[in-house]
Amino acid sequence: MRPLRRTDHDTRVEMMPLIDVVFLLLTFFIYAMVLMVRAEVLPVPLESYVSGTAATPRQIISITIAVDGNIYVGKEIVPFDEIGEAVLLQSKEIPEAAIYLVVEDGESSVDRGPLLTGTWDQLRSNGLEIFLVGAPALEEPSNK
């Protein structure tokens, strides 16, 4: 019987595949950081209102009532009892700013009606003028 020849090869650690994977991960994380964009207000789907008019460009203070029941002034969550003070503080910093109240469109497990009326009441009791924000109506109402 003939013996099998075996050659002993030195084991090598290949660095090229490791470098490829590292650069792939680096590229992914750089691309992910580029896509992180800071927005001035929260992106929310809006209700449609028939009686609306287009807003004039000026600085704003936005109050958003989200689907989950949280209330945001700008991009920060504010407790319901402190909305008036938070908006007054921002309106002192930017006196010419318009105050926009936004209600996020969508199904909610939280009853947002009391949040809307309570927020409106707090702001009006502080003497602030509030504008309700919505999307343009899809069709004009018929006058009957």
C-alpha cells in the first residue's frame, strides 16, 4: 500500500477580509450619521381644516399633542400643568413668534380632546394668541 503524501502548510491569518468588513461597517455608520437631520418641529400627520388660511413665514413656537398623549413644546415633552409657563418663557425669548397648536392625526388610545381644550384654555388665560395647524382641506365645502 502506498502512503499518502501530506504537505504541511503554515497557517496564515488573512487580514484583507477583516479590513473589508471594518471599512464596510465604517461606511455604514458614516452614512447613518449623515441621515440624522435635526428638525425644528416634530413631523406629524395633520388634520384637515376647511376654514384654514396659509401661514405667513415667521418664527414659531409649536405645541404638539401627540397620538400617545404627550404634549411637546418645540421638541421637548412638557407636563400638562406647565404648558402655559413653558410657552410664556419661549415667547419672552422670541416676542414676535407665532404660537401654533398641532394635533397629530391618527388613532389614539388616549382621549386627546381634554388635552386640546385644556391646553387651549391655559394659553388663552395667559393672553396668548394661538393658531391651530392643519393640512389644507381636500375639497371645498358646499354652501347650501
